[in-house]
Amino acid sequence: MNIKGSTNIVGLIGHPVEHSFSPPMHNAAFNALNMDWAYVAFDVNPFNVKSAIEGAKSLNIKGFNVTIPHKIEVMKYLDEIDEVAGLIGAVNTIDFKSMKGYNTDGIGAVKAIEEVTSIKNKNVVVAGAGGASRAISFYIAKYGAESVTILNRNIEKAQSLADDINLIDDVKADSIKNIKGHVADADILIDTTPVGMHPNVNDDAIICAEDMHEDLVVFDAVYNPNETVLIKEAIKANAKPVYGIKMLLYQGAESFKIWTGQNPPVDVMEDALKKHLI
Ligand code: ATR
């Protein structure tokens, strides 16, 4: 990377940020396209979010990704919020030219799944009802799923999310204990829970191979490890696995497009992510 007086800066704000995969992914893309852009990570204390946004604008920074714990707080300091990001209630991408906030997490999951199957008219089961589920479930509905069933340990939380998603008619909530019955009738299973995430790689998967079917697409939002317990079960069942790293890849690709107006080299970004994962 050759940083010059003319270099356009984009970056990440969060707390902490030092283990982020985004800098190597975006910088690999900028290098491959010979673009005069650089991506850096900024650890921003929760007390300083407002001054970080104002300062970035003053410094002519072109864009930010936003991660935990600032995704909700930053919304207060923007001029405009993309419609679905507003429904989700969280922003992970800021374009400083327009001072507009977007949420590319959900689009990332949709694009990852759409490498394997179209979401339109599909019956989708989503496990978990936290921030990741919220971002993904809204986009699944927006992309024309026939039904979305949100399963969670805490059913009230699942019901509250289901009530918010009024983009399609058939949105339900249930206990994650009843997952077998729901998955039997589903086309796509999305796991947004942290089950199987490093270091808990030997957790029991939320559902076993015996209770999956061959036509099922199984997406695990966990990307560390790459092959989670759930993905292992999906492979055992001859179902169609979608790896969490793809969501990371496509959310980054969407952010890249928003900032630069260019199509990113997705294969280069994926290689950079894989190198960083190992
Ligand atoms: P994220 O931003 O990654 O979505 P989160 O907002 O903390 O994280 O949400 C985590 C989700 O995973 C929640 O839905 C949580 O369920 P509860 O609301 O019932 O707590 C779910 N979750 C966490 N650990 C889990 C486990 N061991 N089994 C099943 N679900 C789990």
C-alpha cells in the first residue's frame, strides 16, 4: 500500500476493533484495483462517538463501517438513514458525502445465501432474535421470502422482532426447542446464535443432521471457525451449507460499492479473508 497526499480514507469504528477482518479485506480490494484508497480501524470509546463522526467528516474521511457497540448510537449524528437500516434500527455503513447510514449486514447474508438459492418464495427459519437476526430477518423478508419463522430461547424477544417485520404477511415466532418441526418444513435455515463460535467449537449444534433434509440450505452467521458444528451437520445431512465468511464478504462488498461507486473484486476480498482466518 502506497499512502499519498491524495489517498482517500475509509475505516471502521468500534470498540474493540483490533481483530477486525475488514482492513485486510478492503485494502486487498483497493490494491487489486490500483485504487488510491486505504482502510483503517479506529478504536472509539462509546463516549466519543459523536466527536468521531464529526471529526471524520471534518477530516474528509469518505466512509465508515460501524461495529459493536456503536451501530445504534451513530444514527443520531447522520442526516439520512436508508429505509431498511431505519427499520432494523442499526447502521453498519456510513457514506460521508451524503451523511447517510446503511445496514449492509443483512444484504451480506442474503447475497451469501443467494449464491446457493433464491430467497424469493422460500420458507425461512431464523434461529436467534438479537442484533444479527434483526438485520438478516428484515432483508430476508425484503427479498421476498414466503415465510420467516424466528426461533429463540426467549420467545418474547422473537415475538417482538416478528411483530416488527411487517414487510410480508407470514412472520411467526416460536421457542427454539421446537426447531425440528419448523426445519422439516423449511427451505432455508439461518443460525444467528453464537453456538459453536470460537472457543466453544464443540457446542452441540442447534439441530442435528438427522433432522435436516437434503434440500435444506443451512447458513451459519458464525465465521470463526469456518466450518462450525452446524455446517458439519449440514454436510453430513447432504444439505447445502453456506459459510459465515460469505456474509462478512458480501457486507464488505456492499459497503465498498456505497463508498467508491465501483464493483469490488469479490474473489480478491474472499482470498484476503481466508488468509486472515487461518
Ligand atoms: P448478535 O448481535 O450476534 O445477534 P445478541 O444480540 O447478543 O448477538 O443475540 C444473541 C442471540 O443468540 C439471542 O437471540 C440469544 O438468545 P436469547 O435472546 O434467548 O438469550 C441467542 N443465543 C445465545 N446463546 C445461545 C445458545 N447457547 N443457544 C441458543 N440461542 C442462544
